[in-house]
Amino acid sequence: MSTPTPARPIRVARRLSSREFIAEGFREIWSRRRLARYLVRADLHKHGADTFLGNVWWLLDPLLQMVVYVVLVSVIARVSKPDYPLFVFCAILPWKWFSTAVNDGISSVTSRERIIKQVKFPTIVLPVSATLSGVVNFVFGFIPLVALILLFFPHRQFATILLIPFVAVVQFVFSLAIAMFVAATNVFFRDIANVARHGLRLWFYLSPALYELSDVSERSQTLGTLMALNPWTPLFESYRAVIYEGTMPSWGPLAVLLAVSLVMLALATLYFKRLEPAFAKVL
Amino acid sequence: MGTPMSTRDAPPPYAVDAQDLGVRYNLRLTRQTTVRTSFRNLLKRSDGPTHFWALRNVSFRVVHGESLAIIGPNGAGKSTLLQVLAGIIRPNEGSVDVIGHVSSLLTLGAGFDPDLSGRDNIRLAGAFLGIHHREMEERLPGIVDFADLGDFIDASIKTYSSGMRARLGFSIATAVDPDVLIIDEVLSTGDAVFRAKSKKRIVELTKAAKGIVLVTHDMTWVTEFCNRAILLEGGRIVLEGAPADVVKLHQERSERSRIAREEELARRVAAVDKPSEATG
């Protein structure tokens, strides 16, 4: 009996190695960058176009948040720092990007349930676009930032502000890794959003956002060392250095965080790719 | 090797080759799980079956130029089978080889973003399907034309009626020229005019594609346009053969099960009525 020549299989049963999985994940993201772009645009459209003031909210939101924290800390807790509104604003801006990336990342896969079950496409693009839409929001935040500096704190105009992209790149890699991780996990455990809501708030207060690392380490050395392990410590400190203090960012800790984030990104990609085949069945 | 093969012995050029397919669903991982429920599931190990085979031992081939219909009752595993062929679900057993570029026209308009305009949704759908944007821009006028939505094409999708959505979905899905076409019940969309138009489109695609696998409840379509049919029940192939035979068996079996259901219902009604008679 003659066996027919085996057809060239498209779907191979062979399991890919970890490294192949990661490489495939990155290749998929790159090859579908157009899809990511459309998704980002759709997301921006959704957030901007339908509200009364449209994009004005993007400018007002961080400013209003700043007012809340300034009232909370300088009036109620009676902590005084020079130019505290600007101090707080340096933290609000990047944190908004991060929390949006995490929250949107969580629902990025589950909210596209229908198309995932109908069309074969690399779902890894979804958390990537969730993280990317935050970038636009972040960039918009510079309008109120610059306005704030020029109008109220003209003595805080520093050229170091141009170093923000270096800090932002580290934050992007870190956020992307987290977004991928939560996006895949949320398919199997739908209550990640509840955990994240409180977890993020706690994380913000435990990070040197409304205060400085030195405020803590002065009081307790061990607490200061523990806080240095928080990825958001070098990020907040660096943003503040370049915007508020006009000094160089903490390059050393930033470099370490970048290295750690890249490893995390590789692991998150692997995690996502391993779970991806089950998405269409579980959703 | 090297010996010239006669046409009879030559391996037929398969478009789709499915061997011993099996798809298993883990019932513990069904939708809307939370950390709490999964802990509970871990503790309670012995309540009912943990797995469910949506498909088992399914083997078939689609030769080039062939049009295969999959029919069967609801829940027979038809859609799961199409998902496997489209590469959306990986089978737990067996293998599928699909030669060439596959296009799946599963439920239409699945990826629509209600806030975007019809035109932007066409671009988004193209990006989801992995069609190069330049190619998509070229096809855009044709898609817009076929959907025939007038000025609505630039309005956001949430203003569309369900028929308009379906028309746009159909136009996008059929704008590609695939080697293997996978269709899930898309023949009954829109009004009568559009239905006739879409039927014509499908027939054209059927002629152009190397192979077609479709799921439908339209039995006249099966007998008119398909070369072969498979009756699927409970995830297993009941009969594979000429469309007329398979449709006949399907109709007989569904008729029989309908009668059985009615008898069962009648029996239950009688059982309920009896005590009331006794008391009354």
C-alpha cells in the first residue's frame, strides 16, 4: 500500500523550546505592529472622542489628581517640601501610565474574546497595544507639566527634563512585562482586576512617590534598603531628579532595573506564549 | 523513486488532511473562573467528569477543488472542528495539515469595534486577519462597494443595524482569496437582495478556492453546491459520503430524535397529570 507523500504540515505538534517561544513572541509583535497601531488608535478614540471635553480630560486629570495629593499631604499630614505640587506631579505622570497599562493589560485579552475565538492572530499584540496606548497619554501629560513649570515654578526649568525618554524606556519594558503577565493570567482567573486595583494603590503608597527615599532611609536603614528593591523606587527618583531637581537620574539602579525588566519581559513572553493555545478554549 | 507514477497511484493533492482529531475541553477551566472557584475545584476532586471530548476520532480529507459540508445537530462539534481547521484551537489528539493560505469566515463581524467607523473597522479587521495594510487599502473600495452601506460606512458601527453589521462582516470576510476557505453559517445574512448577492459571491469563491469546508443548516445548499458531506454527532463522524445520502440520514435522525423528545415530553406531562387526576 502506497502511503501518500506527507503534506507539508502547518501546525507542528512538536513543542517549541523556551527560546524559540520567546523569539516567536517578539517576531509576532513586530510583524503585527500595524495591528497594534490600529488598536492603540481605537483605544484613544474611545477615551477621547466620547467625553464632553474630549482630550481636555487628559490634561485636567493629572492636575486634579495632583491637587488631591497636595491637599492630602501638605495640608492634612503637614509635610512640607519646596514646590510640592511639582514634586507630586513628577510621580503622578508616570504612575498614571503604569496603572493604565496594568489595568488595560488585564482586560486586553478577555475583552477581545469574540475575535480570539474566530480569527487566528497573535494575541500577544493585545497587551502590547494596551501598554502602548499609555504612552500617548503619558506624552499628553507633558502639556500640563510644562505649563505648571512655566507658570508657577519658573525657577525649576532644567535641561535634564530632556532625559525623560531614558527613564521612560525602562518603565516601558517593565510595564510591558507586567501587562503580558496579567493579561494571560486573567484568562484563567478573572478576579485579577480586583487584586490589581488594591495592589496598585498599595504599591503607589509604598513607593517614594509622595515622599523621597531619603525620608524613609533617614528613619530606618533596613526599610530604606527594602524600598530600594522596589522597581518603582529608581523610576520615581529618576523622574524627580530630571524634572524637579535638575540632576542626573540614578543611572546605576536604572540600568539594573532595565536588565531585570528585560529578563522579566522574556519570561512574561514565554508565559504568555505557553498559555496562548488555551485561550480560545477557556474564553 | 524516479519511477513514473500513473495518475491513479499519484497522491491526491490534499487541501486539508485531518487525521484522528480529538479536542478535549477541561471542564474545570471553563469560563469565569476565579481564584476562589479554582481552589474549590482543587479540593473537590470527585464531582463529575473533568473532561469533555468535543471531537474524537475525526478523520477526513479535502481534495483540491472539493467543497465539504459539515452538518449535524447543535453541539455536535461542528464549530469546534472549524476552529481546529482555522488553527484557533490546537487539537489534543491527531493532526491537521492545511495546505496553503486559510481564511476562516467564522461568525461575521466578530472583531468589530463599536466606536470605530465602518471604514476603520475594515482596516482593523484586515490587521487582525494579517493582511498587509497596502493590500487592504487596495481592497477597501471593493469591500465598501459590496457592503453597500451608503454614508453609514463613515459612521461608527454602533449606529448600525444587525443586518448592516452582517453585511459589512460578510464583505470583509469574502474580500480575501484564500486557498482553503472555512465558512460557518454565513449564508443567511441580510435581506433577500443581499442574500442573493452573497450566495453568488460564495459560489465564485468556491470556484476559486482549492478547498472549502463549511458548516450550514441550509440543506439545499449542501446538496446543490457541495461534493461531499459529513454528519457529525456528539463529536464523532456518523456518516461521510455523497451530500444527498448524508442529508437524508441527518434528516431521518433529527426527525427520530424530535419524535423521541416529543414522546418523552408527553410521558412527563402524563406523569404530572396523573397524580392531579387522582386527587381531583
